[in-house]
Amino acid sequence: MFRYYLLLAIYSFRRSRMLTVLMILAIGLGIGASMTMITVLHVMSGDPLPGRSAQLYVPVINPDPVSSSKPKDTAVDGAMTWPDAMYLLHAARADRQAAMAPGALPVRPAQASLRPFFESGHYVTADFFPMFGTPFRAGSGWTTQDDDSHARVVVLNAGLNRKLFGDSPSIGRSVRLKNTDFRVIGVLDDWQPQPTFYAQINSGAFGNTDQFFLPLATAQELDFDIAGRMSCWGSGGDARLSDHCTWLQFWVELDSPAKARAYRDFLAGYWRDQQTHGRFPRHENAQLFGLMDWLSNQHVVPGDLRLQLWLALGFLGVCMLNIVGLLLAKFLRRSGEISVRRALGARRRDVFLQLGIEAGAIGLAGGALGLGLAELGLWSVRQRPDGYAHLAQMDISMLLGTFLLAIIAGVCAGVIPAWRACNVTPALQLKTQ
Amino acid sequence: MPLPPLVASLTRHKLTALLLVLQVSLTCAIVCNVAFMIVERVQLLRQPSGVAENELVSIDSTDLDDNAQPLVRHDTDLAALRAIAGVKSAAAVDALPFNHHDWTNGIALVQDGPTRATATAFNGTPDELATLGLHLVEGRSFLPNEYVPLGSSHDWSGIDQVPVTIVTRALAEKLFPGQDPLGKAIYPDEKPVRIVGVINHLLRPQAHESADNDYATVFPMLPDANSVTYVLRTAPQDRSRVLKQATEALDRVHGNRILRHAQTFEQLRADFFHRNRTMIALLIAAAMGLLIVTALGIAGLASFWVQQRRRSIGIRRAVGATRRDILRYFQWENFLIVGTGVALGAVLAYGLNMLLMQQYEQPRLPMLYPAIGAFALWLLGQLAVLGPALRAASVPPVVATRTT
């Protein structure tokens, strides 16, 4: 029976070729556009640190006064002042904790063939490496003692290591950053979490990877420039060590919800304690964000991309309405033929099945086209100069999702017209013939 | 054209007509909002930066000497840059529109007073105004004795020593609405700074909320960090040559440095807006796609209906209807459906706009957009139905006498 219905469908397609092509094209375009954007958003909302992200938190305390102009943005500011970050670091109430700031430094290779160049990295504290589980190719991170003694040590990422030392072992060798020699004590195995979740989340969250990590205290002593945002309030100059300039990121590892609650209480206590010293003019509102919550709060997926997704879905919706309308008109035009079949003994479900198969075939063809168009769309996304561009690849789940969407779309588009058409009254139709 | 028979005929195709109405209204709603977004983004793209855009090239230089003397270095470099043929003027600056180096200060009108506005500080050597081509609309330029070092390595302490500033007209109007800003004091930090001039425009290095984009203060402060941006003004056709020669000249004067971002101002601007341009292209593509799909839908449905009604068209023709009557019939039918669609679409457009206002801080949709959208869709509908309607009109009366 199925083969016969398929044959009937093919006859029907032949009768209105142009229209069939248009319907397939419309559903294909809708699905292609939607799947392109769903895939892009899917890869961008992925977990940058699978297995660890559930234990990582960002403490948010706001020492700055409430600004008069209230921003509509719901994103909180997680940046900390130096005194607050150092207090939390040394209080060590979490399982692990690290303070950090982004930096860009001139790297001055020893070999004469390479000109000095700029590289971006992070100034961090000792726990950074074990807390984020950074994979080491060689060596290791540094200790808290190294932090305290402002050690001139550096951990390189694979890219910079290769550029400076080629394939020869680099542990123990020195690299000149700005105007100071650092001893290489560790090399990371091309660690590039996407997004760079631990940094300030901005348009560079995807794509940019840090190539060096050195102790925060050392960078502060050497007065290395920070590459991120620093905001100051009140008067007394824009000093990095002051208690009225926020510029540091802070992360903690807490391996149970109970510990997370206790840590939040600790933050609240600190906030109230500071208020007795005349700081923290805002009402106490200490917050603790889990990694994934943090990324969504900081809008790691740009608003424009979400808008593009809605646009694509809207387009798919219009295409679907279009196809439902066209199929309905097409099926109803065949009322006569359907009536004859019904009069000859075909049950309603037979007619429904026949028309459903015809609609489903269009859906499937549209889905196949949509898959091709989605690949094309993703390719075009990869050509964008944005950092997230290289992530735009379709994975298995998205591939299955596309087919599922195509079948759902096809069936949805077919159900109403098929149901409507199998309900025509045979007698009435036959009479008008 | 009598409407009742037309409406009666449509009620025989309730579901189909309803689907078409829905499709038209959804298309209308989306296209109106998309068009509004396109216009907004194009306006963003076109904001005047205030500088002589097609005459500027810039290059970032970082001195790597251990005991570098930035002020001396900048003077020597600038002398070498000015010697290049075709360079009209040159300056060392710390910020340019679109270059992301944004040092923003909260501006108060009394000491330790509340912040009235936040504005970007632009600092540079004495030729900055002339090089950038900033247009002074009121007051005067800086005097040679007003320049102080920026104090980059001392927490930018220059801000408490600088005596005067030139502000943009937008900032002056925000701080002193309806008053003459010249001679007034502002407090970007602790000390008062007197306004001596007003410039037309100067866009900030990073995007801010639309009204604040033009809040800028120019200070007579000399950049004294090891990293600095050199801006050169030259004739548009000389830009690439000057850029190349500038790189060579700087290398010759002092080799131990890193030169980055050697580019024309137009490249800087293009890079700044690349996302915006992608978005505009996508929005246009989406709007076109929607309109085409809807037009094809209308045409497809109309041709079905024409085929289905061949016999009744034949009968009408046989009892005296002219070709023109048949044509009109289909045109009116389309007008009715699309008209209902766009009426619903206008309501939907405002609903969608409300959602966007909440989610994306989109302003309210002006009435003009639904009006134009409705007209465009109506026109599109008429164009789409024309082919099938003409085919209907050409159905000969003899069809009425045939059995099928």
C-alpha cells in the first residue's frame, strides 16, 4: 500500500511540478535557516569545562555605590577590588580560590629571527591551574609560596611555547615578557576553553585564547598593564591597589551545595563587616553564581545571535503556514478524485494516509534540502570574523535534530490539509461533477 | 464590485483563506520590525565620528626600552613622521573613535558632587585637533602652556593638573542645558577643569548607549605611556603610501619597538562595525525571504483557485461577465485577504515590537513602518495575483458547456 501511495504522490507532484519545487524550497529554506542558528546557539551555550563547571562559582560583591542612572541590563558586575580579592584569597574559605586579571605583554624572543610581538594572557594566583583542571603537557603550575614571593615564573600555552621554543623542551628556560625574564615552569596542552569563561565576558569571549599565565602579585609588583576593564568611583585617583577600583576576577571551587550556601553567608558577613568600616554603601546583596548561570547572566551569547535565531524561527513559521495553505488548496482541488476513492470503498484513514504520505515526502525532501542549506549557513557563519565563527560546526545531535525538525515540519504541514481533505463529503462532490 | 458574493465564496474556503491571512499578517509583523531594525542599524553605521575620516591613518607603537622616555620618544617620532612627503600634520594620541581605548570619567559639576554624565577623555600632543580635523564651533583651541603630561604611570594624575578642556556639543548641552558652556568648570576627578572650547562631534572609542555616544572631553595632556597611537593626516590618495613610509620611518628612528594596527581610519571604522554590517545583511535577507515566500504563497493559492473555479468562471463568462469582471474579481479577493492580513499584521507588529522593547531595548515602532509595510504587502499581493487572475480572465465561456 505504501508503495502505491508513494506512486500516487509522485504523480501528484508531476502534475504541479513548479508548486512542489516551491514548497520543498520554502520548507528547506526555513529549516536551513533555523538549524543554522540553533546550531550556532547550541555550540555557544555549551559547557566550557565539562565535569568541573558544577563546582565553580563566581562570588559577586559590589563595593561601589549605586549609580544614579540605572542600567536596564541585568548583567551583574563581578569585578573586585584588590583589597577584597586579597581578603577572600587569604581567608581561603572555599576548597580552592583564585584571583585573576587579563594582560597583554610584549614577548621578546631570544632568537634574533623573531621580532618582539604582543601576546595576551592572564595574571592569576596558584589555585587557578588545579581549580580549572588545566591540562599540562609538561611541568606544573606554581605554589602559594611563589605567589607570596612574587616569583618570576610563567606557564605557557602550547601556541606560544611552540613559537618560542619549537619542539625542544622548554621547562626551566627563560622568556622575556615586557622587561623581565620569567622561568617557564609549565606548558599547557593547548588549553582553550570556549568561551574563555574566567575572563570578563565581552565580544572577545570566544576565539581569544590566553598564551601565558604568570603570578598576579608579580604582575602587580612589575606594574604590568591590565588589558581588561577597570572602573573606579569616588575620588583619590585610579589606583590599582585602592579599595575603590574594581578590575579583578575571582573564582572559587565549592564541591557541595552546602558549602556554596556557607560561602554565600561568608560573603554576606564580609559585606556587613565592611559596612561598619564605611565601605559597601549598597544594601547587602552578596551573590554566588555557578559557572553556567554566570555565562548566561553575562550574555555570553550576544543578543544579535538570539535575534537571528528568532528571525529564522519566524521565517520557518511563515514557510510552514505557506505550505499548509498550499497543500490544503492542492488536496481540496482533488476533492473529486478523493470522493471517487471514498465511494469505491476507501476508508477515511486510507485517504488520510495517502495524503499524509504525500505531505511527508515534501517535508522529508525539504528537510534534506534544509540540511544542505544549514551546512551552507554554518559555512557562512564560519566566514564571519567573530571569535565564535570556528565553533559553528554541526554535531550528531544537531544532525538528528534537523531531521526531526524536518519530519515534524512535514507532518505538521500535512496533517491539517490531509485531515480536512479526507473529510469531504463524497456524495456532494460526486454530484457536482 | 459587489462584495457579498465575494465574501460568500471565501467562506467556502475558510481554512485556506485564514491560513493566507495569518501568513500575510505574520510576514507584515516581522518585516515591519525588521525594516525598523535595519534603519536603526544603518543610522548607527553612519554616525559622524567628528574626525576627517578619509584623510587619517594611524599606527600603534610600543617602546620596549627598559628606561624609555616616552615624551622625548614621541617628539622624535612625530618629527620623523612629519618629514614624510604628503603628511599634513601628525599627533600622538591615547584614544581614537572606534579604537576601543576608552578612558571614561564621571563628570561632576561641583567637587565630590554627583556624576552628571560619563565622558571619554581624549588626550594628545598639541597638533591633535588639527590632525583629527575636529571642528571647533565655539571658543578656542589649547594654548602651548596649558599642556601637562598625562601621568600614565602615576594613576593618570594629569587629570588633577590639567587646567582646561574642550568638550563636544552633546556633552556641553547635557551638562549645561541652555547655557553658555565656555568658562564653566567641570570635575572629571577632584580638581576643576575649565571649558574653553566646544567641538561639533567626537565619537567615543567604544559603543555606549546611543545618546551618550558623543560625550567626549579633549584634554591638553601629553600621552606618556610606552604605548601610543600616532595619527597622520594626509590626502586620501596618499594614505597607503604614507602608512608604509610611516612604519619604515618609525623603525628607522628606533628599532626596539612593536608596531601594530597600521591602518587607515576607514579600516578602523569598518572593523568596528563588521558585526553590524553582517546583521544588516541578514536582516535584509530575512525580510526579502519572507516577502518572496509570501508572494509565492499568494500566487500559488490563487492559481489553485483559478484551476478549481474554471467551470464557474466559464459559467459567469457565459452569462455575460466580461474578462475585466473576472480579473477584478480575483484582484478584489486578493485585496480583501491581504487587507485583513495587514490589518492583523499591524497589531502583531506592535506586539512584536513590545517584546523587542523588553528584550533588546528597541525603541517604539513609528506608525510609518506598519503603514509602508501594509502598502508594500498589498502591492506585492496584487502583483502575485496578477498572473493567475489574467489566466482566469482568459477562460473562454465555452468551458461552461463542458462536463469537467
